[in-house]
Amino acid sequence: MADKPTLTTTSGSAVPSNQTSRTAGARGPLLVEDHQLFEKLAHQNRERIPERVVHAKGWGLQGRFTVTNDITRYTRAGLFSEVGKETEVLSRWSTVAGERGAADAERDVRGFSLKFYTEEGNWDMVGNNTPIFFVRDAYKFPDFIRTQKRHPMTNLRSPEAMFDFWAGQPESVHQVTILMSDRGIPRSPAHMNGYGSHTFSMWNADGERHWVKFHFLTQQGHEWLSDAKAAEIIGQTRESYQEELWHMVQDGNFPKWTMHIQVMPEAEAMEVPYNPFDLTKVWPHDDYPLIEVGELVMDTIPRNYFQMVENAAYNVNNVVPGIGFSPDKMLQARIFAYADAHRYRLGTHYEALPANAPKNAEVQHYHKDGSMRFFTNDFGNADAYYEPNRFGGPVADPSVEEPPMTIDADAVAARFEQEESEADYVQPRALYSDVLDEAERDRLHRNMAGGMAPVSDGVKERWLAVLGKVHPDYEAGVREALRTGNHGDPSLPVTDDTPLVAAE
């Protein structure tokens, strides 16, 4: 026993026995003074925290990002300041709809989030494995998510609700087409791209602003699962992603991505033939080609999953000087919603937890008290607990002020308000007719029909009408698959390098 550490209580006192409860006699009852027994039981009752409302099932790794190309003409952000600069990163990938115990290989959009621990504070790139989303206005987001969760009466997933909502929001057809295509079930997080999805902004040392899109392109190659193959895998394990990531890292086959950006000069947002701040649209790569930025390598398994992955709190509002926001309505709403969700789930001071605390920047703020306070922040003077003060407390730094926006965001949106109904079909039409080949379109028809099979005839017809506006062959193909019951296709090739959007 001498070569083992001593078991203690949470207050540091040595524990004499961890095997047998104390009783008043041979047959009991238990003694209240056996405080360590009650401490263990009470702690177990509190080991679980609320799961995320969305993105509950997730997987994470630690690693690093290395700059490979100079983009200082676009941003003053320190993490991009020189070629070769490395920044520590914490990743989390996730499914959107499933609960924490859901199977990994379900057809769903995947979250793709990265926390960069920079010298200027944490930058969180909080995105998905698709460059777009189902809706463009945050008013619709809570309703959309409710259609992805369980029915209030049956407590089952409701395809009826999903397709009814999508049929009422034709802007969603672009994302639903990607979701129901071969790309709807990635083999693992290592075999999918990541996107910031929203339009963000960067500004350089001269105060010049550009609009940007973030892309993280997998170096492992794209690999996807058919519905049949996914069902086979789920029948064997619900943890296929966690297992794949674990073995990749253990074998030294570290997952890697190449980061790119698309860059649009600020004034051009007033000129392009689509709303560049609409989350349901992509930017054509012919107009705004990918610019390489660096390499992301995720090579370390966190020693404690709960501490570093379950407690990870990614906020789109975690930006650093040189990276900012845009008039994207969904992005603006997420700036509030994400931080608020973390306060509810993790507590008032969630950003002081190890996964979230800045590692390379000093934290100086006036947040006070509240539950689970992990810090003092008295700045060496107990009188400096408000601002402004004359006791040496921290003050704001005007030098990091974001430059003023030179475009009229309302005018940009107004250009498309009357056209959005038709504009919503242009890009999914290009994806369907110009990007997917005949075999891929056939699998899309079958996957879509399989998802629609339990849906009422009225909702089916409404959604088929939406597909018909994208392309008549799209509607006809899904209608035929519904008629014949020809759903799914086990012949999906293991590797598929088909571009995700027409722009790619």
C-alpha cells in the first residue's frame, strides 16, 4: 500500500475505508456520521449535466494549427501573423439532432467547431460540415430544431414535422438536398470538410475590411456511408466515430485539414447577384476562389472526455482583433444564443473551465461572484472591482476597435427580398443538375423517398412541389422512388470526391 497514493475526501482528509458502510450494529442501520458514503452517493446524483439542446452527441481531439500562407493583407489577427506560426486547438465534432446517446452514423448535418488558443484570446470557429444551413433568419431556428427533436405526444422523431417545415420554408431545399445526398452520412469526422458557413469579416492593420468564408478541407479524402451500410454499422456499434478517431490517433494517423478562406472586398457585397449574408447561399468559387491559410492537425486524445469535450463551450462571439462579424441574421442571433446556452448548461463562469479558459492570453474582466467562481480577478487591489476606477484596474484598448462598416446592410437585404423565392432554387438547381451525376441523383431520389416514406400525402405533395421548382427531374425521381418503394442504395462507393456544391 505504501507505493500507492492515499485516498482522501474532497477536503483533503485521508479516507480510512472505501469498502464497507458504517452501521450501528451487525445488521444496521447506517450511521449518518459515515459522511464519506453520503458524499459519494450525493456526488453520483449530480454527475450529469444538461446535454446540449442541439449537437448533444460529440467527439473531440486536441491539436494545432500552423500558418502556411501569408494573409496579413486581409487580417491583423495575431494567429495569422507569420508563416509557420502554430496555435493550440481544441476540436469538437457532433451530430445536430440526436441525443447524447444517439448513434454516430445517423443521417444528419455534423457540427465542426474549433477553439484556437491565441495570444490575443480564444477564437472559436463554430460551424458545420456543410457551407450553408436550412434557414437564414433566427426567428425560424427554434421551430426548425423542434421538428428535428421528438414529438411531444409520441416521443418519436417525426418525419412529418420535418418535411412539413421544409415545405413551408423553400430556402431549406438547398441544405436538404445536401443532407439527402451521398454526403448525408460521413464515414467519420476525419472524412468530412468543415465550414464557418456564415459570412464573417476580417480587417487588416490599415483598417480595411473584407468579408470572408472559412473552409477546412479534409486531407483524408471524402468517404460516405449509404443508409444500408450505416444501419449495418449501427447494428454493431453506436460509437463508430469515437472508435475511428481513437484508432487514428493511436496509430499515428492524425486527422488533418487544410484551412482556406474566400475573400470579398467590403463594397462588393452591394454588387453580387445574391445576398452574400444569406446563410442558405454559397459564394461561387469562380468569383471568390479559395485562398490557402494553413494546416490543422488533430493529434491528441483528451485525457478526460468530460472535462475537455463535454465541457467545451464554443461561442461565435469569441473573436480576436482582426476577425469580426457580418450582417448575417443567423450569425447575429448566435452571438447571443450560444453564450446563453452555455451559462444554462455549464454555469455562470463556464469560460473559466479548463477547456474554455484562454491558455495564451491573460484574462482581465470585472465579472463578479455567482456560482462556481474559479478566479479572484482583484488585480492586486480589492478596491478595483468596478470601472472606471482610480485603483489600477484594467481599461479598454481603443486600438483593437473594429473599423466602421461602409456598406448599408439593409440595402443589401432589400435587393433580394422580392426575389428570394426564386433565388432559393438557383443554387440547389446547379447542385442537382451540374454537380451530381446520374448515379448520385438516383441515390438522392431514393434517400429522399426513404425519409419521406412515413409522411402524409399532403405534406409529400407540398415538398414534391418544392423539388419540382428546383428541377422537374428532381420531383419526378423522388416521386418514382416513392411509388416503387425503392429506398436507399447499398451500392454507394466508399470514396466519393464529388464537389459539395456547384461552386467547388
